[in-house]
Amino acid sequence: MGRAPCCDKAKVKRGPWSTEEDETLKNYVDKYGTGGNWIALPHKAGLKRCGKSCRLRWLNYLRPHIKRGVFTEEEDNTIISLYAKIGSRWAVIASNLPGRTDNDVKNHWNTKIKKKLFGSGRSSTHLSSTKTNHHTVVNASNPSISSISLHPSSTSTLTSTNHFPIDHHQLPFSNFSTFLPQTIMPNSSTHDSCYNLTTTDHHHLHHAYNILPPPSHEASGTIPGSPSSSSITADHKLKYVPFSSMEDDVLLGDSGFGFEFDPGDVSYCSQEIKALGSCLW
DNA sequence: AAACCAGACAACCGCATGTGG
DNA sequence: CCCACATGCGGTTGTCTGGTT
């Protein structure tokens, strides 16, 4: 038994709005406001539209001070930066861009920024479970953050607003292969093994780079399968798994280091990915 | 000129959340 | 506290348009 529809679809008009409908809605809202009741508004305004549709049309198109047209580089940078921090919370991102709507930002991300960052051709690479001896960190608690850009040209942008240093020169390790063995030690050769992480390293990664939750002596709780030498808060449900060869390929790919993960497969925490990506450059 | 294709944007859908009775 | 309803939000789909073959 599904949720009851918000309106009778047989009795409401759907599809693109006509200029007459726009005028009617705009005139009504200008005159009476929304009244805090979008469901009743179309009837009162004489529109054969669903209340939700009216609301969307008003918010995304008719509302005063809507900014249309090309996104500036500054706006792009804001979107990229905020996406790296909070993921696809378009409403929050849009609130940082005066005049832009969440729908606009979302469309802009999907049609422009994603391509710009990830490049063409490999933008939909789905990761297999084939594993080698590299590593990443999986964040099972935040599936919404499932992809993140890794493009050298966007480095300065991300650095400027992120608390996480994206410039690899700021990292203590010059590259991936030297970074990981010092910090994450495999305790098994199987592909889904977890890794021991020394408390010192964990502390360092948390405080210096904020890519892990606090170590156990700073936060309580241990997750199943987590390394005994360093506990992690249960809330974060982090575990360590190896990178696959395909993941390596994607990270080091020929399309500008762009990659994207399939949320249905496994979810990656953006900051961890960025950290590892930084080490690869 | 027609068919096809891809990109961009508008609109819809359904779940999550907030709120008032 | 619970329930019903309205709104907010993000993902997805539909439609239009311009470019290419």
C-alpha cells in the first residue's frame, strides 16, 4: 500500500507551464502570497495544477531575484568546494549561491561540472571488487557522498575552502605507495581484509588531515572488524579495505584523474578519497 | 531536408522531515 | 505521544533544442 498521491493526476495538468499559467500563478502569489498552503493555492488561483507543481514552478522559475544564465567560475568553485564537504545537499549548496535554486545547481553539476571534473569517457566507471594491495577507506555511514572530483586543476579551489589540505606538497608523504605502508598495515592478503592502523598514525590522520574520526582515546566505541590497535567511533562505521587495480586505473586515469564510484557497490568518503588522490599526484 | 543524437533544463516522483491537532 | 497532512528535498525522467550526419 503506497502513499496516497498529493492530487488527482487525472484532474491536473502536467508538463511544461504555459506563459498564461505562469502569469496566473505569479499574479496570484504577488497579490495574496502563498498563504502557506500550496495544496489549496492552485484551486484558489484557478490553476489546474498540482500544488507541488505550483510550488516548484514558483521556487525554481517565477520567484523574484532568480538568477538565470551561465554560472560564473566563482559559483562553480563554490559548488565544487561545498560538494566536497557535504555531498549532494543541493539546497544547502544553493543557499550559498544567491539567486540560484537547488534544481539549477543540481542540473549544473550533472551537466557541466561533473564532466569538467571527471572528463568524458570514464565518468561512469564502476568499481569491481577485484583487489590488489592498495587501500582506501570506506564510509558506510555516509552513502550520500559517493563520488568526488580529483582533478589537478581544481586543487587550488578545493584547498581554498576545505580544511583538508589537498595539495600533495602539504602531505607528509610524497606518493601513494610511501604514504600507505606507513599508515595502514595489511593484516591479511585477502581482498576484503581490514587493516591495522597504529594509534599514532590514526591520531595524526585525524588531527592533521581530518580524514578519520578521532582515535579511541578521544572517542569511545569500536566497530566490528576494526583494527585492535586503533578503535573508531561506531557512528562512523569506518573500515579499511584495499584499492582494486581498477580503482588505481581510475585514480590514475588518462582523463584528468577523474573518477566516480557506484553507490550501489560501495560508498567512499570524499575526504579519504581526496587524501589518497592527493598522494597520487 | 530529414533523421538521429546529445546536452541542457524543466518537471515529476517519492521519501524524509516538520508541524499542528 | 501519535497521527495526518503539508512541505522540503534529492534523484530521476521527460522534453526541447541545437548540432551533426
